[in-house]
Amino acid sequence: MTPGLDRPRAVHSPLVIDVAGTELNDADRRRLAHPLVGGVIHFARNWQDRAKMTALNAEIKAIRPDLLICVDHEGGRVQRFRTDGFTHLPSMRALGELWMRDAMHATQAATAAGQVLAGELRACGVDFSFAPVLDLDFGGSSVIGNRSFHRDPRVVALLAKSVMHGMLQQGMRNCGKHFPGHGFVHADSHVEIPLDKRGLKEILNDDARPYDWLAGTLTAVMPAHVIYPKVDKRPAGFSSKWLKQILRQRFAFDGAVFSDDLSMEAGRYIDGQLLSYTDAALAALAAGCDLALLCNQSIGNGALLDELLDGFALAVRTQRWQPDARSEARRRSLLPGAPAPTWNELTDALAYRGARRVLAKAGL
């Protein structure tokens, strides 16, 4: 921390960061104890086996019981933990293809997938997964691809609702992504800035429909690092028009809004300028996000993470940023409301075994 900067009071903890490995180091512990940090996101490098993951998460909670432990764990090719008993979950496209053959069987399988996904994560101490994807499958997006359920927003909404129901049965909240829709553009926002040149009416009538239909069911939303120039010159995650006027006011969504990863190539370009991580996170929060993610910066000396924490501490002291009690309440609402089962308790549970059988019967 920069000398002379006092830490702000823990009124609002909007930052979600990562840790370096399968065990915490001193720098990880110092950062996680910072009152502006509200969560930690795991990646495949944090995984060795169930015992190590459970111990890692227990140490994180010993530092701050209110920290939200997150992971991108959707199924298909985006599944961080795949060994030591974890079920290989189907891609969402596989559920959409099943829908075309047997819609009721597909909704049953989607619920089962949500149960297994959330149950296994929670048994290892993970609180929250950034799932499900609500993007439509237009057939041309390499970054979305088979992460999408279907081209039809009605199918996407119904299957996503089934996955979310299964997650909730295991005590885990959900996150629809990437608002208002990433499926139409070909560019990958990890490495470039995608442009979607369609008009607002077309997007609202197609890509954004699942968010409208599911506004009362979704507990969190993640906007896309995509610019829709006919709507706003800023990417959706930095656009108050998308987040405040459309998502909040028009769709009446009152859950948490996460920025997408600010380390992505498109994550810091605003109004033609490449912002610092601090300025990008501040811009995301000002636009309507409740939490800002900065991923994959703990490896090495983690200087950019420390720069972010110091920058936010200074923003509080200079009143450039004001903590928001409502945003903090939204963050805390994502924490599980009941203790998680152990792995043995999970695998002995009738509901879990039944969900595994449903997936196996469907060939998923």
C-alpha cells in the first residue's frame, strides 16, 4: 500500500480479484483482508484436487467470512475443475440440441446440470459461479459458440431458468451473461473490441429478451465488453444507458451487476482511451456496476493489483468514489444462506445422485 494512504472503512467492497496458486501467499492474504475487496475468483491454476481447493477456500473465509468465492464454471469448455470426482458437465448447446428432440427432457437435464454444477462447487467451498450464459447462438462467435443454449431467445430463457433452478436447489445464486448479448459479434473481447452495429430495437427484441423475461429470477448479471454504437459509444459494461436505463429501469432488474474482467483487451478502452485499471473500475461502477473484476494479476509480484487497491483507497479519500450501501447489499445477497454439505454428504444425497442419473440417461 502506498505510504500515507489509510484504508477506507468497509462500507462497500466492490473489487473481485484472484489469488496466485493452490495456497495463499502473504500478498494474497494482505489483499484479501483489504476492506475494498469483496470477492475472489478462481481459475484452473488454483485447482489441484478437492482437498486443496477446500483448504484454500477455508483459509479465504478465515480471513474474511463475507468474501464471495467465485469461479467461471459453466459446463462444456468453460469448466475450471474437471478431476478428482468432478462431473464433466455438458455444454449448453448440448442442452439446446436435446430441446429440439425432447423439450421436457431438456428442461429436466438442465435442472440436473445446475444441481450438479452448484453442488460440487459448494462442497469444495465455492460460493458462486458466473453461469448461465444467455447469449444467443448466431453461429459465428468463436468466444461464445457452444456456450450458448440456442439461437431462439425463448429456448435460451427456459433452459437457463432450469439451470438456475437447479443451482438454487443447491444454495447457489446465478449470473446471466453477457448483457445485452455477445453472440452476434465475431470478435473476441479478450483480445479486441467487438462492435455490434445493430439498432436498439433489434437487440431488445432478440438478444436482450432473456434478461427481460428473467429479470425477476436472475440474481446477478455480467455485461458484455461489446460496443453497440447505435445505442452508446461506450461498451455495455461502461454504459449507464445499458445498465441504468435499460437493465435497471426498463427491465426492473435489482440484482448485482458485475463488470466483466477489466484485464481483457476491450475492458479498458473507453471513449478511445486506454484507462488504468483503477480508472476502468471506477468507470464501470459509475455506469451502474456493483462489482468490478480484475483477473489474472496476482501472478508474479501482483503490482497492478496493489495499484488498484491503492487507487481505490485514494478515490475514497478524495471523494472521487462514494461507497454504495445498496451495491454492498447486492454483493452480500449472493453469499449462500446455509452451510454447504461435505463432498461425502453431497454424493450420498438422493437429489444429487438422481441429477447425475438424469444427465447420464440423456447422454450428457
